[in-house]
Amino acid sequence: MATSAKASAKNKTLIVVESPSKAKTINKYLGKDYEVFASVGHIKDLPKKEIGLDFDNHYEPRYEVISGKEKVVRQLRKLAAESSGIMIATDPDREGEAIAWHIANEVESANKPVHRVLFNEITRNAILDAVKEPRQIDYRLVRSQQTRQGLDKIVGYKISPFLWNVVFRGLSAGRVQSVALRLICEREEEILGFEPKEYWTLKADFTTTAGEKFTARLAKIDNKDVEIGTQQEAEAAAEAILSKTYSVMDISSRVQQRRQPTAFTTSLLQQAASNQLGFGSKKTMRTAQQLYEGIEIGSEGATGLITYMRTDSTRIGKEAADEAREFINREFGSDYAGSGGSDKKSKKTQDAHEAIRPTSVGKTPEALKPYLTSDQYKLYDLIWKRFIASRMTPAKIEQTRVDITDNDARFLFRANGSKIMFPGFLKVYGDQKELDYEARKSTKEEDEQEQDVRLPKELAPNEHLNLQELDRKQSFSRPPARYTEASLVKELDNYGIGRPSTYASIFSTLQDRRYVELQKRKILPTELGMDVSKILVANFPDLFNVEFTAKMEDELDKVAAGKDEYEQVLESFYRPLEATLSDRRNNPFVPQNKEAEVCPKCGKGRMVVKWTTSGKFLGCSNYPACRNIKPISSSKPKARETGIACPICNDGRMLLRNGRFGPFLACSNYPKCDSLLNLDKNRKIQPPKTPPLETDLPCPKCGAPLYLRTGKRGLWLGCSKFPKCRGRQAWGQLDPEIRNHWEEVMRQHLAAFPDITIKMVDGTLLDMQMSVDDIILLSEERGLISAETGEEAAITK
């Protein structure tokens, strides 16, 4: 792998990939005739502080080298000039194609042949085969990615300033994210407006003549479905039921086939990982990327364990299907080897890649467990089992229904039972709850299916039954279920909004903008999110709706297929948007002010809703002539308990708070204790750093004192005025006596600031690899904090 300044591609083929870990795996297979270089993602992008599209010149994008990537670009050009040829092996999707195009443009001056190679899996055979069959960069895919980026830029740079004017500066709108926010907010409005309806269920415990007991539910009264709405009705029915004698009216059995599931698409993987493992979408994709790019497997070295994880296809290649069949025949028997008939393709499927599967079924999860992290193992186990199950036979399940009635045939009780006749794929992938979830089309209803009961072994028609006990249960109809990350992905996928590469970022973007928050794995819109959504939908109803956004995804697919033009798509999007904006800029519609009252102070203006970063209030529209204001509420998120003990005072608890720069943890004893813990971009806790040691050595640039710090390569000196001054002093150039002196002082300094151990309130060590959201969930499950509110005082032990 070549990423250092000493790397050379002289008389070699240069292969450019995105990540260092992928480069390491690929380099192992290709040998000395190739030099593998990692670009570490994108090298060029549209400008950050401007829209970057030339509206007067066919909307052509203007790219610039990403800040901090200048060194990578220089090294890339150097290696390209030395090489005998260039192969670009970025990810096999539109994003990867766009990166390949940027790289090709940067190495064009080398005048070397440039080819594109695609790796759907990082294995020896896949890599060697791909290198033998290079192709040209597909400019249609590049244009499709540019179209998506252009659409997103137009929305961000045209709509966001509108929000600044109406609400407050710093807010942002997104083409897909704002539609997802609308779905979340509209679901919340349904929940808030829901009126529960009371209903009662009656269940009876019956005993057979042989003494076997089972439970049946009242299903019909007078041949009509049961509708009992009050306790009075329930008691009246119960009195009549208890006065009767009962017998078995009918027993019916049938064997049903439960079809095997398909292998995972990106959407299905994210949903299953969320439901079964509690993984967020970003965590799922990050872990899958690691499995795809390569894991160190003992003497085998870095090896890719799964195929490419961004796909909407359930298709399986013949070679992989044959390998799976041999494995199933060997491990389970020929009766379990299926035909793979469950593979299917919808109209919305691009089918560019196979489904997500292990690169070799022989690499079982248990065999790889010693080499994988806990998260990697859990996800690989899920993918491996799902793939094997997809190549197995259907399960055969006997469903039995027992109907029980009284001697007057007025009341009918029903009991359902099931028995597995042949397990088929359930032998490997038996999560019935997950399969039922996938089969549901609606995301509004949570799983409340009638549970099967254990039926008596010996039961015959007309057999007399004794009614032992009658249970009356009061229930209320439930409002629509709030979205989880899994069900939000399911909804977007059903609508055809977004693509495999975008699902993971949608929720995290909304969360970073403080439009939504996660509570007990449920997505709740914040007050700010509700307000922003209402304003966007009211002013741009044709833009932020499901049908239009799904249609734009189809347009992007047409660009990728060469059936539509980049300029045409952007033109058809931008012109209507600009026309709407010109009407709304100076006359925005704010639904919250629809029924604004007359100002009681001046009598001229109206008390309209106004927002600040810390909340909203009512203010006179006649401002500044009238300065009358009235508080409403605050959109500032409340602090949340985490179950983490304060590492400084040991008496307080760390609360999750939000500040100007995002979320952080602070001690509940503030201001008595000002302990803080920062979170990284993945919301994991960053260990506290040892404060730098101030020296009397002057900065060679500005003369300010230098700070002495410890790093990966030992001690180093940097200016105390950083970032205003970036002066450094080479540690090795100091006199030995000076170095010895400051080494001793640093030892004393480190002893005064030992590494801090972070624990939970029950004394157990904190798992620093967990996100703060997962820590809160774990604390609730263990009873360290209240699961009812998520914000009650911790139960110290």
C-alpha cells in the first residue's frame, strides 16, 4: 500500500482506491507489479461556502480540491507520472464513479492510460478478474451523481436563507431530509390528535376430559365479530358466558409454507440490524464497510468478508449460489437446499450489484469470531445466516384452529396453534418477529398479532370442555407507532425516496440539526423540527412532498441510464423553485401566525411567533415601534440522564446536554463541579486529554511560551497561541540537558493528571466503543436510570 512520501510507482501499474484498509487488502493480492494508493475518499468537491453551479452555463459544476487534500493530490500526480498505467478502483457505485472521474482529471497531465476497475468483493479471485477486465469511466453515472449533488445544493443554498429570514440564521433544509422530517412530523401530529377507543377482550381457560388446559379467545357473539366497548358490556357478556356449557365445534388443520427470506439489500440490512442488534444506520454501514474492505484473519491476512454493502438487489450470482448449495447439502442435508426462488426484482431496483452476502460461506461466524470486534461479529453473523437462509428450502408449518361453542351456539371461542413440520430455512434464520416486520406494508402498526397457544395433544370434535376461568381485559386502541430508524428506512424505501448510499445519513442529519431526537429507539420531532417542517411544507408544498421526491429519484436513474440530461433535470427543478421563492421571499406564509391576535399594547400590530436559538416567543409585528413580547416555550433540548458517574467529583452524574458546538456530557453538580466530556462525530465519548504543560521555551514564530504535549511519536512542542500561531519546535534539536529537564517535569505533570477511568453509576467500567445513545438504552435496561422519562435521577447503588 502506498500512502507515504517514499512510495514509488515506477514501472508499475498504479491502482487508486478510497480507503487505506481496502488498499492494504488489495495490495496483498496484486504483488510487486502494482502500487496501491488510497485517496481517503473524495479529493474534490463543490465549494463549501457557495453553490458552485454556473446557472448561466448549463448549470456546470465548479470543483475545487478539498481543504487538507492538497498533499494527497500532489502525491497522486507524482505516482501517476511514474507509473506505466493507472487503474481507479473506487467503490462500485455512483459516488465511487464520481471520485474516479475527479482522480482521472487530476492525473490527466501524466499522459498515461487510465482505466476503471470494479470490485464487488475484496477477494483474490474478484480482484484478479477485475484487473483483467478494466473499462472506461461511465460518465453517465458521474452525471447522475452530479445531478443529485446539484439538486441538493440548490435546495440547501436557496431554501436555507429563506428559513434564516423566517425563523433564525443557521438553519438548513435538505431535499430528501426535509421530506423525511415531514413524514416524522405528520406521524407525530397523528399521534397527538389520536383519540383512543376502549375495547375489552375475553379469554377463557378450558380443560379437556383428559385434564389438559388451554386458552381460547372470544371471537364471535351471535355469529358476529366481537365488539365490546365498555366494562358494563364485558360483565354482561361474561355473566352469560359463565352460565353455558361448552364443547369443541371444529378442528381444522393445514400445512403452510413459510417462504425463505431474500438475502439482504442495504435497506433490509439496516432495518434488521436496528431491530435485532440495536444498531443505528450509520453504525451498521460503518461496520459493514469494515467487513467489505478487509479484516486481518490470522495467517490469511487482510480479507474482505462480505460483498459491497450498498445495493438494492436481492440477486445472487451463480458461483455464490452453487457454493451455498454445497455447504447446505454438507451441513444440513439435501432436503434443506433450496432453489433460491425467493430472489426478486422490483421496478425501482437498479440491480447494479448482488445482494449483500459473505464472500465465502465457508468462513462461518464462529470460525471468524476471534478476529472480529463484537460489532463486526454480530453484523457478520446476521449477514451470513440471512444469506444461508435465502438459499434454503421453505419451512413447513402446520396451523391448527380450534373453534369452541356453547350448547346454544351463541358464543364462539377460538384458539390457534402451530407446529413446525419441517424447519427449512428456520434451522438457520428463525427470527419470526423480524420476518413478520418485513412482511408488513404499513409502518404505523406495531406487531400485535394474536399469539399461538399450546393446544392439547388429544382433542376431538364434539368433545366436552370445562370452562375453568374467564379473564376480562380492558384495552385501548393505540395511536400510530412512532418511527424508529428501521421503520423510517422502510418507509423511505417503500416510497422510493433516497438510495442505498443515502439512508444512513438522513436520520443523523436531522438529529445533528436538532430537528429530531431519539428516545428509547423512537424518533421524536423537536418543537423546532415541527415548526420548520410546517413552514417548509406551507411555502413549498410541491417541493417537499413524497411523490415529487420519489419522481426526482427516477429522474436520477434516467440520467444514469443515459435517458435524460443533467441540464434538463436541473432546469426543470430550478425554474419552478425560483419562481416560488420570488413570491415567498418577502411574503412568507407562517402557519403559526395564521390566527395571531392583535397586540394588546399598541393595538396596531399582531402578536406573531418569532424564534431564537434558545426558543420562541410572541412579538409584536409592529416592531421596533412596539417592543411588546410574550414568552411561549423553549426549543432547547432538556438534559438527559446517561447512567455515567462523574469521573471528577464521583458524586454527580453525567447529563447529556446540547451546546453551540453540539452535544456533550456535563456533571449534574455544575457549577460546583465543571467536569465535561466531549463526543466525537459518532456520538462516542472522547477520553479526557491531559492538559498541556506550559514551558518557558519561546515559540520560534511569535515568542509566546511553547506547550509540551505527548503524542504517538513521543514529546513535542507547539505554540500556546495555536491556532493563531502554528509555530513548532523540533524536540530533537534541543540540547540534551534541556530535554532531560523537561522530560522530568513532564513525568511529574503526568503523575499529577493521571488517566481518568470512566464508570457507570453502579461501578462498572464504561464501554468507550458505545455511542451515548446506546449507553442510555443500556442504562435504562439495567435500571440505572428511569426508562419512563429518560430523565429521572439515576438510581445510585
